[in-house]
Amino acid sequence: MNYALVPFPTFSRESDYAGRPDIRDALASRHRNIAPNAIGNLELLNQVAETLRDLPWNFAVDHCHEQNGHLHLAVMAHDLGRNLDVGDKMNAGFFLQNSETGDYETLACARTFRVSCENGALLECEKGQSFTISAADAPPANWQLKIKDIIDRSFNGDGLDVDLARFRATTQQMVITPYEFLCHLSAQGLIDDDEQSDIQFAFNDAADFTMYGLINAVTQVAHGLRSNDKWARAFQIERLAGEILRGDHNLPTLYPVYSR
């Protein structure tokens, strides 16, 4: 179910966001079965809200979804952004994924939000930009401090400038063999056949044949997965977009990708 996170407004043009219940009230009134090695969603959200209130930015919730103990939250700062291109602004953001049942890892990381397409990509490019707990690991005693540190880094102007430079570099990097690049991702099991086809279509449709265009196509497919309530998979794809930005999945030198 989609929730609000009071006291922060929800950033959406969808009218059905109006009047949604506050997620912390909903969790506090519900019996929850928290796995031994998991962190409770309510405890995480309390830490996030407390940290955000101490920062000098105007925050809005991009989305807040919780179902059967599985939480996905993304927050952006309206007034902390950089102009990436004409009509294309990149805002600083933060992402949180958690499973009280221990079905998948806890992940907190920086997330860019592009206003022009209402979509984002998870960023773990720099050391300290993310915090992960495997579903099999016990949470560290100081996880609250680690979450606070990730949020502080996510909404740091200096860090945003570094991320902006990375994105700008991809606008100058032409992708000569997009089909082969997507086959490369598929061969590693990072995307399935339908996702490969959808990314290829979005890439061709936008006619931006740069690495930036390819990353945008990946995040567009992630956005569609969220719209179809495939939340966990959507954020695996968003994370993939950040990994592509980081250069984790570059083609072997056999396949040419060159800079303008």
C-alpha cells in the first residue's frame, strides 16, 4: 500500500496521493512480525524523519510503499538541485529499502531525482554513499548513526556536484552498440528478456544515443515496474542504473563505446 510520511508532503501529480494514511501511524497500530536479524520499519522511519527534520532543505516524499513488512521509501529535496541540461534538473534524494521479514537486504543510499521525467536512479558510486545489511546479517549496534550519515551525504551539495559531473560525462559518451550492451546485461542475469526489450524500446524512442540516454531508458523501465506494483524489482533496476553510471557493466573492449 502507498502511504504518506508526515510531516513531509508527497511529490506526485497523482490525485490518489491525497489523504493517504501516515505510514508511521499505520505501523504503530499494527502487529508486526520482525525477523531476528531484521530492523523494524517503524524504527527505521523514525530515524529517517528525525534526521530529515534537522536538515535545512524542503523535502518531499517521491514514494512510500509498504506491504507485508516490505518497505520502499524515496525522498527528494526540492531546493537542493543542479541544472543538468536545459529543462532537466537533478535533485538530491535518499532511498531506503527494508524487509522486516528478512526476505532481502536493507539498503540505504543516495538517489538522484530528475524532475523532467519524475524518476530517479540509486547512487552508490562513492565510498560511504550506501549502507547495506544482508538479510542473513545481524544489524550493527550503531545502524542509526549509519543511516544518519547516509542521509547527510545524500543531501550534501558537494556530493551532488560529483554526481552531476558523472551524469554530464555520460551525455558525451555515445553508445554505438546498445543492443550488445543490453545483451551483456542479460547474459549476466541483470535483466530478463522483457526488460531488455523494454529498455531497448525506451532508448530508441527517446533517440538520445548516449550513455545518459541508456541510463534514462533503464530508469524509465524501473518507473513502469513501480507503477505495476513490482516494487522490489523496480529498485533492483534503479540500482542497476546507478551501477551503469559507476561503470560497473561496461562492455568488453570488443564492443565500441566512444566519447564525442
